[in-house]
Amino acid sequence: MIEEADIQAVADTIRSGWLTMGSEVAAFEQEFAQRLGASHAVAVNSCTAALHLGLEAMGLKAGDEVIVPAMTFTATAEVICYFGAKPVFVDIQADTHCMDPELLQAALTSRTRAIMPVHYAGQPADMDEIMAFAHAHDLRVIEDAAHALPARYHGQMIGTIGDITAYSFYATKTLAVGEGGMAVTHNEAWAERMQIMRLHGMSRDAWRRNLRGGSWDYEVLAPGFKYNMTDPAAAMGRVQLQRLDTMAALRRRIDQKYRTLLDPDLLECLEQKSDRESAYHLFVIKLRHGAAAERNKLITDLEEEGIRVSVHFRPLPLHPAYAGLTTSPQSYAVARQVWERMMSLPIWPQMTDEMVERVAHTVNRLAAKV
Ligand SMILES: *Cc1c(COP(=O)(O)O)cnc(C)c1O
């Protein structure tokens, strides 16, 4: 949610005359890393860019394989394809929609280099099991935390567990600047590589060249990318970072209210694990009775009542782009089964009790009829 303070921060930044990556980005990176308890944060223009740079820093090569959950946004898998490497899909758990760590062994080959867990809807995946498997097989772990700011697993902040963690500040996410992202890591060499590669592979960015005593000269160390964040976006991010806990508490309250109001005979919610804290990015429901036809009808009926829902996400192997990659329907059987029955209800921090009640009662009434 945009507040007056966000607008003020952006306006001040524009008035400063420095429009691209500068002191606001540097301050946002520092404050973000500090907030999570991470060593390094590298600001970019999307989570997709953060995931791409993360894999690049780790040295992913053509022909390598990376394990991803079957139910996620295309960005998680597309960045693997950028390298000529292969996303290998594993099925999800029916109760959390996170990657099922029991299935990692079957997905492992001699070409596997990394695992990319997604903290679905904001609730952390089974990180103990995933990290243990990665250590046992010398794999890197790069977390897609696009939904999971802020979230905790066994008391530990997401962003401090895997090797690299990627965040999204896209318009709909829990911290939203329009377009933006962040990669955080404990590894200094990877952080430096990501800093260089986000701006054309240049040894010194424009802000640092502009500082007093900064040199006008730079070298291109590698053919890089144009992935940097801008100062107006960072200024907005800094303001929202200060309200992160307040906004998360508001989301949590809405989540709990939905759970008490929705009819458990008709609708199933995601399981909330007591050993982790969600960022409550999405509120996902599944029809207990029925499949795709009933789900589709419920979505249409809700739209007629002015309630807009969405579906996160059609399993990737069910998209033409990835269909050819998957050898067995078994590798996404659960994802497919839950996808047919599910949808995401509106959830945003400023949603009033009356709004939540109206949505929940309308969903109950219409779900009884499909
Ligand atoms: C939104 C999202 C992304 C992509 O974020 P961008 O900042 O738009 O690149 C990646 N993964 C998941 C799971 C997402 O929901």
C-alpha cells in the first residue's frame, strides 16, 4: 500500500536530481540487509534479475540442472533456461504448496547443481530438510522469497538460511515499489559478482565514479546486464521497510479472520505450520468438492459479485514452454490436483473487517452452489 510518506520520499529523490542508482539504493541495501540479519544485499530491478544474477554468481553452466517446485511463477524456472541449463520439477506438498523435500532424491542427477525452493504464499518451505539434502550432495540453495518478506523458519529470518535469497518488490508484493528486487547472501564473493553484473559488468558504477575523489575511469570486467535499481524506487522501499512489521501484522489478522469465517466443509485453506512465520502474501483456498469446472464457475460467480480473485499458479509443466521438459506426470501430480481446485482471495493490509466478512460470506454462499 502506498502512503503519503512513500510519495514524499520519491518526490524528494526526484528533486535531488539523481534519478538512477545512487545513495538511496546504497542506503536501502544496507537497511534491508540489516533488517534481515544478512551480510550483503544487492538491489536490482526485479526478483527475476536477482535469481538470474544469483545463478550466474554461483557459476551455473549450460547442461546443468536445477531443482524447482512444479507450482511457482515462471520466473523461478525461466532464469535457469537463460543459461541453457534445465529446470527439474519436483512436486509440492498438498497442504503447504511448497516443494516436497522427500522427492529431492528422485530428482537428483550427476548434473544437479542447485535447489530453488519457493516460500509459497509467504510460508517458508521445509528448509532444514532442503539444506541438509543440499549439503549432502554439494548443491547450492537459492531461495525464491518473492512471497516471503518478512518470514521466519524455526525462528531464523528467511534471507539468512540459503546461499542466496531473492526478493521481489513488484507492484503486488508485500513491499511494493512498482518494479524492483533484492538478492541477499552471506557470501562476499557472490555479492561482489552480483554488484558488478547488475550494471553491465562495470568495475565502478556511476554513483561511485561521481563521488569526491572517485575516478572517471572504469573497466568492463565481464559482459553484464542492465539490472540496477533506481533511487526513486529505493527511496520508496526504504519507507516501506520501516512499516514492514505493521503491514505483516495486518495481513496476519486478515488471514486469521478468513480462517474463522470460511466454511471448512466446503473450503480448505493452506496448513499453517507452527514452527514458521508466514509473510501472508496470498490467501489460497481450495474447493473440497469439485475440480476445474467448479473452480472456474466459482471464479466467474465471484467476479459477478465484484470480487476479483486470481490463481497462483498453473503448474509450470502445464504451460507449453515447459511441457516438453517433464518426463513424467508423476512429477507434478499433486500440483495439478490442487491447482484445479484452488484460487487466491483478496488480501491487503488495509482490508477492513467488513470487506473480509463480505468476501468470506460470498465465497461460502457461492461455493455451496457450484
Ligand atoms: C512475483 C514472483 C517472482 C518475480 O518477481 P519479479 O520482481 O516480478 O521479477 C518470482 N517468483 C515468484 C514466486 C513470484 O511470485
